[in-house]
Amino acid sequence: MSDLASRIAQAVDSIRLVDTHEHLLAEEERHRAAHDFGYLFPHYASSDLISSGMPPGLFEAVRVTARPVLVERMARTGWIRKPPPFASPSKADLSLEERWAALEPYWERIRNTGYAKCLLIAIRDLFGIPDLNRQSYRQVSEAIAGSRRPGWYRHVLKEKAGIAVSIQDDFRTGVDRELFVPVVRLEHFACATTRGDLRAIEADTGRSVHSLDDLDQAMNVALDRYVAEGAVGVKIGIAYRRSIRFEKVPRADADRVFTRFLTNLGEGPSWQEARPLQDYMFHRIVQAAMEHNLPIQIHTGLQEGTGNLLTNSDPTLLANLFLEYPRAQFDLFHGGYPYMGEAVALAKNFPNVYLDLCWLYIISPSAAARMLHEAIETVPGNKIFAFGGDFIIPEGAYGHSVMARRAVSRVLTQKVEDGYLSEEEAIALAGRILRDNPADLYRLKL
């Protein structure tokens, strides 16, 4: 490593990160799940395993000890609609040795991916074990089980990852305010299609819902409560279920859909029939966030899992919102991958659009580096957010932070070597994109 690269890496490593996006289990939940190596596969690497050809039922047998906690968390996140049925009893009875034997051939197929590399970094640095393989899986399992102790999150996130604060996408698991600040999802107000959905909203807000106005008011009551409880933003993750193009729908059209399902004793309208109501309410959610001066995080690009409809989350589908609401602030997640050029162009073109590289370094470290190179040359430096762990388990957030710091250091070093930035400019920019920019947008007190 050159002296320049060493100085920049040292400066980057010293920054206390603002982590723009996490789904972490509550610490008590994590300890209920952390029994053995199966705990390491709540998501991401699991998708690569399935993509490589691993039968889903066999995979569920591998992570049997952690599955109830992890799958429930994924359902709350919105990555899956509801927990799938459990593997067959015979699969659930596999020993630790048999579970490793089931995983090993597929693990070898995915060791090359960013998802796997992230886990290997965490295993090495947090448990002192250089690899996950036939010789080490028992040792890894013992280390994971032994880490179920108070203070593990503080050790991993604060002491090891150097994270000042993480923005947590989940109110319901409880938020340790020394480690996290929360954002809130309001999508259930837009996506209600049955009387049961309305009853759940009424129970949550304490308000009766008999009209579209009632639904709107209930959404605002909920948002007021969440803001009072410390919410710093609103999250929209509907790209897992439909397109993120939200048309400007006349209120009368939305009201007709609402009346349709309110008076229906069966299942209510289909999702396609419900689109006018959904679109209307998503506009109302943006308006409510704007009135509270809350940034709006939007999932764009790749969806977690396999078999998703990628075109649902093309960030250019959001352009009408950016034009309609110039005072709203939109935080575009995941660099829009693979629509990275489009995401960069949107952040350059719209003053109210910010570019967030959360999740991206483990999808592809080289893609993240390419995007950061391009964004530095294209997007105002106050509008780039360079890190969000986007994990369910803290070990993954740690591994991701290591990969992000490496990429940022290398990109900034190259920018100085190319004469594009001075060393002082590069170090100052590192502080902005890894800490100051998201802290400013979300009004965090660090």
C-alpha cells in the first residue's frame, strides 16, 4: 500500500459512520436465533444458495435452529409476504454434522459472491476464525452460541464497526436509542384491501375507519405518534409487491375503490383493481412526510430473494414524484442497482433526490466502486450517502462496513492519484459521504 493509500485508509477508518439503513433483530431476538452456523444465513447469502441450485426445503433444514426468529423478521421487513411452511420433520431432525454436509456443496458454489465474502469477514474478525469450512463449522457454531451475551450489539456495531448510529427500519422490535434511530413504514394504509386490514389499522390508531377521509386521518394520527416517538424518516419498500410508479389519481377514483372493498364481504378487490387507491394513498404518504419535514427512503433496484420482478423498482419510475413534490426529500436506496446510471442522473438532476449506496457493496464491491467514482464526478458532494448495512444480523452489518470502508478508501485514493481531487479534498469528502451528509438530512444529533 502506498503512503497516500495508507493515509486515506487511516482517515476513512477513523470516521464514525452514519449507517443509513438496517433491519437488525432486537438483541434479545438475535440471541434466540444465534445457535450455530445456520444463523449466518438469514438472507442475502441464502438467496445465492437458492440461486446456485440448493433446494429451498434443504436450505430451511440447514438453518432450522434460527429459522423461526429470522423468517418472522423477514416477514416484518416485507421481503416475504408471510412465513413459508416449515421443512419436513425428517429434515428438521438433521444433526449439526448432517446440516453442514447439506450446506457444504452449495456454500462452495457461492464463496465467490459479495454476500459470502461479507460473512467470511465477519467470521474472521468477530470470532477469530479464518474460514467457514468442513474443519471449522463446529468452531464457528460454538463461537456464535457463545456470543449470546449482553452488550454484543454494542461490541459489534460501536466498537468493531465504528458506527455512530444506525437508521433502523423497524419500530416493532424495539429500538435501542443508543445504537439506533427509527424510520416508519406507512404502506399498510395504502395497501389495505379487506375489512380485516381496516380493523388492524383501527386497532393500531384507535380511530374508526369508514371512509377514505378516515383512512387518511388514521395514517396521519399514526405518523404523528411515530414522530413523537422519534421517527426520523418514512420508508417505502413496496417494490417487493408492485411497481414504484405512483400515478396522480383523482380522489373520486380512489374513493370508488375504497367503497368497493368496504362493502365487500369477501376478499375485496385484486391488487390491480386496488391500484388507484394505493397510488392515491402513496401520494398522501409523501405529502404527510413532507409536512413533517421527514426524508422519504425508497427501495429501488435489486430486491432481496429470487424470482422478483426487477422492473418494478427502476428508479426512473419515481420522476413524477420528484417533480410533483420539490420540497420533499427522497433518499434513493441501493444505488438503484442495476439501474445505477439512472440513479446517478436522478440525483444530479433533482435537488430533492439523494443517492444512497446502502446494500450495494455486498451486492458487488466493484459495482459500488464504479458508482462511487461516477457519483463523485457527477452528483453534488452533499447528496451522496456511502454506507448502509441493510442486514438482519449485526455480524453482517460489520462485514459490510469493512467492505464499504475499503471501497471508499480505494476510490478516493485513485481520485487523488488521477489528479481529480487533492488529498485534503478526498479526506473531507470521505467525512461527508460516510457521516455528515446523512446526519444532516435526517437531523441526527451525534
